[in-house]
Amino acid sequence: MAPAVGQQRLPAARRRDQLLSAALAQFGAKGFHGTSMDDIAEEAGVTKPVLYQHFPSKRTLYVELLETVGAGMLETIASRAQTADTARGRVLAGFEAYFQFVGERTSSFHLLFNSAARQSDDFSEGIRRLEDSVAEVIGTFIEARIDKDHRELLGYGIVGLAEVTARQWVHRTEEAAQSEGVQPALDPAEGMVLAQRLSDLVWAGLRSLPGQRGKDDD
């Protein structure tokens, strides 16, 4: 159980953040169905009545966490990409931001891309909205003479490529750690290598599109 400091009186906003952080740790490790409100209260070091004062149900807590974490990921990718001044630079910056997010906030990645959550009618819509938003941001990297529908579809394709690669990176790291009896830790340098290689792969495709701007970016 978390230390007794969790029982101290905190301002409502700080308490709420504390509870969301505890919920992220539990949901990220055990998923929605494998986590109870008792687990979250214990993780936060508070009583269940305190938890219910802020979140009336486990579903409410999970939905808010999805929205908060999803918005954070989207902001991370968009803000990093905006710092680049070339089309190719934005592609690389977007991938780097994504893999840094996965490496530093692996529980958040598990929460957002948990297959059980995707299949649940309660949560799939929120995850779908996040994917739409990320694909829209990625679509801004495509400055080619192609119609809007194809631009959007390519955005989803790039998002899917990053997600599947990250999922395997996380899975293999956690599997290796389990076999060695140690805590899993994603290697930031490996994340940047993956970002660079995916960026090269995606840019090779994008620059071949008719009218793609920045074809000579190196």
C-alpha cells in the first residue's frame, strides 16, 4: 500500500491528479477489468470513500483517464512536429515524440492501446476519436497533390505503422525482462533508432507522391 502521506488533506485538484496517477498505474498494468476501485484506492493510499468523492464509478475514472492521457499524447506529437521547419523534419519529429512518449509513459501506452478497451463499446469511441486526431496531425505532413480522403487514409496508415511497431517494442522488452526476472525498461536510444528508421521508411513513400513538397529535404 502507498505511504500514509496519501491520506493527508490535499487541495481537490491535487488529490484528483494523485488519483488519476494511481489509476493509470493500475489500469496500465492490469487493464480495466483486472483493476478494482479497491486497487486504485490502495495504490493512492486513500480510502474508497475518498476515491468515490472524486469519481463516482470505475468507468467514469477510466474514461477521464483515457481523455487526459490521449490529449497529452496528441499535444506531445503536435508540439514537437511544429518545431521542425521541413516536411521531412516534421515526419521525424512526430515519430521521435511518439516513441519517447511510449518509452517514458509505457503505462499510458498500455492504457490507450489495450485491446480489451478497444473492443469495449464503453471506451472504443474515445480511442477512435484519439486515433482520428492523431491521423489528422500526421496528415499535415502530407503536402502532396492527392485528394483529402486519400490523405486521411495515409495518415491512418502511418499511425498504424507506429502503433504496431511500438506494441512489439514494448511486448518484446517486457517479455525479455520477465524471463530475466527484472523490471522492464524501454531503452530510449532504441526508441530513437526506431523513430529514425520509420521516418526514413515513411518519407521514402511520401516523397514519391505527386507534388509532395520538400522532396529534396535531407
